[in-house]
Amino acid sequence: PNQLRLLIMLHNIGATEAQKALTINQISEWTRMDTPELQEHLQKLIELGYAQHFRCDDADKYHLTIDGIRKVLSLYS
């Protein structure tokens, strides 16, 4: 349930492409999740192909993939 909640939250806050990717601290502020829990859920979303991670300016950033966006949208249909 928390992974699904995180997936929906990332979509709702607009982390839907590399230019809009967020750091773990930014995501933590939006979701009110603790960093260790958040990292665990983000890793699972990456493994499922729903999220992507990259390094930019010495910070890890995360955003949804097209499959992650489709997954969220399928929940609403």
C-alpha cells in the first residue's frame, strides 16, 4: 500500500520526467515518509520499472517512468 501511495504521490506532485525529478528530501517533505522507508519503496518502484533514478549535481533524483504514469492512470479508470 505504501508503494502504491508513493507512486500516486509522485504523479500528483509532478515528478513525471527527468526535468521534474525530485531529491529524496523533497519527496520526503511531500509524502511525510521517513527517508529509510522512502528509499526502500523507491527501490521497489525502480525494480518494477515504475520509477527512475539518476545523479545530478551530487544529488540522487527520482521520477516516474512512462510505465509508472500508466500504472497510476490505470487506477483511475
